Amino acid sequence: MPTVSVFWAFLLARHVTAASQLNVNLLGAVGLTFAVCFFCLTAWCTRRGVAGAPGTNTFAMAGGILAALALPTATGAFIMTLPIVSILAAVLINMSRIWENGGLRSTAYLLNSYCCVALAIALHGNSPEAMAPVNMLPAGILAGSLIYQYQWCRRWPPPEASKLFGGFDRSDRSALLLLMAGLVCSFFMIRIGLYYALSSLPANAQKDAFRCSQSVLINAAAIGLIMFAFLRRNREIRNVAILVTAVGGIKVFLYDLLGIHGLPLVFSIFSFGLAASIESLALGKWTSGPRGPDATKS
């Protein structure tokens, strides 16, 4: 109920404030103040000394959602606030281990997923706003934060007493959302760099080269992931590599092949063929190689 209440109340207040031409930034500051109050209530709930700190996630989720809404309203910079939300989620993940509350961990997953989707929507397309070089900074910070949190979650499993993870996600497979979100943010960061790296080409060739360079980037990521998975015997990363390869194949054969010609298309198809070959070789030798520390992960 606190989450639903702050969600509709803040959106309604922002709509009324904007329609009345009042100070929207002040409303964002007020929203951040209430978000801090919710986090203070979260900490207060732990003083009861009850195992699992019940009630903490109720206020933490409300505070996180309110902070995600109020930060861009207060600052006027939407993309720049996404790494702050992700860092806030990282704090919640750490607190979930200290307080042995699995709900805080799931709330952190939700906030990180929001950051990834919001960044992808904001940086989609080739508009000057989406392709501004400054956007590489929040995308890079967000990618680093997400991948770090994924590694942290693999070192520290969810609390055993958590009803959510104990009953529905015992292997914590939902943490894969952090890895995939980190890969998506990395893609958009490098995508902007490729856009400016190819800006010196003629206008008629730049569009095709940029489209195919994104396919090469996806396929290169698939190669890196499958090689890492093979060396570490990590089935989880292997499955992500297969998914990235499938995305690269769809990009090459449903978009590039039907709308691009010339040398860029050759590079696009060659990169997918190379990724498929390396992945096939790695999967073929998967059971015969040395077993690593991650061999038992599924």
C-alpha cells in the first residue's frame, strides 16, 4: 500500500504542478524528502530485533520507487539520475544480507530492471539527445553497477529463510536480470562511441556502417561470453551467451540482410558466422574440458 500510494500520489501531484506552471523541481525535492523518510522507517523496523526484519521491504520499496520518480523531477536530468537509483539498489542488496530479508533483494532487482529499461528507451534511436556523448557516462556507470551487483549476488546467495527465494527462486535465477541489464547498458554506451567513430564516413555509407557495427558488437559480446563461460565452466553465462547469439542472428538476418548492402553487410554476416562457429566449438567440447569452480552452476 505505501508503494501504490506514493506512486499515484506523486504522479498526480507532478501533473497538477506542471499544469499549474508551478515549481516542478521543488516538488521533486519534497518527494526526495519523503523518500528519505521511508528509508528511515525501513531502518527503524530493524530495531525490533525480529528475525528477517519484517516490514522493512514495505517501506524500502516505497522509498525506492519514490526516489526513482523524484530524482529526475528535482534535477531535470533523467538519464543522469539512473546510476543513483542503481547505487541505491546496491545498498538494498547489501542490507538484505545483513538483515536477512529476501524482499529487499527483490526490490533491488526491480529498481535495477527499471534503470535498464529506462536507459534503453531514452537512448533508443539516433536523435541528438540520445546520441549525446555525455550519455556514455551514466550508461557506463550503470553497466558497471549492474555487473558488480550480479557478481556480488553470486558470492552471497539469498537468505535461506526468505519465503520469496526459498519457495519460488531457490537458485536465485532472477539475478540474471542484473547481468543482462548490464550487457544492455554496455551496448548503449559503446553504441554512442561507434556513432561518433563512424561520423567521418560519407553520409550515404555512415548509416549502413553504423547499423552493421551494432551487429558486430552484439556478436563480439556473444564470443566473449561463450569463451568466458567455457573457461569457467559456467552454465549460467553459457545460457546468456546463447541468448545473445540468438539476438545477433535476428539482428543480422531480419534487419541487416534485408536493408543493407555492400561491405558493412559482409562484416555483419561474418561476425555472426564467427560467433556461431566459436559457440558451436565451445559447446561441443563443453563436457570434455577441465572442470572449474563454476561447473555445478545451472
